[in-house]
Amino acid sequence: MALLSQPIMAAADTPLPGYTEGAKVIEVPVTGGQIDTLNGIIYAQVNQLRSVRQLRMDLLVPRNADRKPTIVYFPGGGFTSADYGKFIEMRMALAKAGFVVASAEYRVVPDKFPAPVEDGKAAVRYLRAHAKDYGIDPARIGVLGDSAGGYLAQMLGTTNGEKKFDTGDFLDQSSDVQAAATLYGISDLRNIGEGFPEAVREVHASPAVTEALLLHGPAFRDFPGATIQSDPTEALAASPMGHIAGHEPPFLIMHGSADTLVSPRQSAQLYESLRKGGTPADYDLVDGAGHGDIHWFQAPVIDRVTAWFRQTLGAPLKGDAQPVNGKAQL
């Protein structure tokens, strides 16, 4: 907790325990609470033919007895990494605003679709199943992601009510979410490079580009590989744009006007489609921001996301939950 920048000094004869001549007595107003961190929580276990993989998440939990709305953050990584320790600036701001904040890894290439979507839904179900342990209000869970993590947040939002991606544990819990925020995310695997120079579009037409690997897998034995356009119907079914049906939660969509990795058209088309279907959606185009550059770590962006989640999911409900793990925290 930060001290006052200009401490309030007490008189030299202040009768405080521990006071001695020359000591400076300061008053520290209590304006915020504590946040507990729980790291490396195993939220799912994926059993494969020759391996067992444990998927992990970290939690930031405000230390109080409130029933708190929750945000699940999915990190970007081009479908090839899911470093869930990222974006601590945004996650801490959300925790200070009263949210339980989970940061979850998920399977990436060479694992194929729908593996990441199954993992994202498993993370939501895990949190609902353990709502009492972490002071979570299970009726208010939102998702947030950037880049490929934005794709995953979009997929969870647009597949509310669909059960085909629910696999693994805690299947008695819903994987539906009540809010979705996406930062420079991917809404349609078929046109990530739309509007970019021809050389960039050629990369996205390659069977080696990561969205093609996510959909089809790498070339192996008698499989020469396939481009994202080799089966446009399958590509659309693996994209958020292929699932919009009017049952989506509210969306916050943000993109940088100077993004040269994921076309801003990705966010514009998502916004247009959601609004056409009657879903509440906000779209913020950040002037001059690139893909995951320093703009996204500045207060206006972080404050915007935090305020939107507070408006959409509401504030914590006082006094209805237990402290973390049901124990007094020291």
C-alpha cells in the first residue's frame, strides 16, 4: 500500500506506542484492499494417446467476502504460444476494480482446432465449479483476450449455448459467458490479412501460416498440408464469424488503426455482424496503435476495458462469499 506523498506529521509529544524523539509519525488512509495471487492452478487435464497434459491458470483474487464477477484472460501468441503470465497491467487493474481475474493457458499449434476452444470453455467451467473457493459469482463471468487470445474470447462469446465444445471435467457447469472483450483479435480465419499488401496476403495463403496449421495441422507423411482457403466452409466454422446467431453476450471490440499483423477489418466485420444480429457491441478503434504495441498498456485503454466490464457485469455483491479457500488470509 502506498504512503501519502506528503505524510501528515504528528506533534512530537504524540502518545503513540513505539514513539521516540526524532521519529516521524505519518497517517496512511486505507483506500484499497489486498489482492491474493494463486499461481499454477491446474484447471484441466488432457489425456492423449501417449501423454497427459495439465493446463494451468493463475488467479488474482481480491481479499474480501464479496461475491465477485470474474474475468478470464486468454493471452495472444499467434496460435503458437499461450504465455498466461502476460498483461499484468490490465489484470491488476481489473483485480483492483473488484474482479477475480484468471489468466489461462490453452493448447496451441501443433494441436488443432477445436482444442483451444475446448480449453477456454473448460477454464470457465472450472471457475464455476470452484466459485465458493474463490469468492466468484458464477452468474457473472466475462472473457478477455488479445490477438489469438482475442479470437478465443470471441469464440467463447459467439458459442454461448453450443455444447459440442464442452469436453472434459465439470460438464454439469455451463461454459457460457456474460461479456466478451477482444483486443486486436481474429474474427474470421479466412481474411486475417484483408487490405494488407500482396506480400502479406501471400503469407496468409500459405499452408505454413499458423491459422492454416491450427485448422489442418502440419504436413506429414501423405498429407502435403492445406491452406486456410482449401476449405472455406471449415475455416468459417472454426471462426467466431461462423457462430454469430443472436445469442451472444455484450461485446467490447478494440483494434489499432496501425495494426500490420491482424487487419483492423477483423474487428470491424465482427462489430457489424453483432450489431446486425441485435447484440450490444462497442467498437473502439485506437488511433495509431499497432499490434500489441505500447499503446495497449496505457491507462486510457486499461481504464476503458475496466470500466466496460464494471458496467456490463456490475460490481461485487457485498458479504455473500467466503474468503479465498474459506480461510482467513494472513
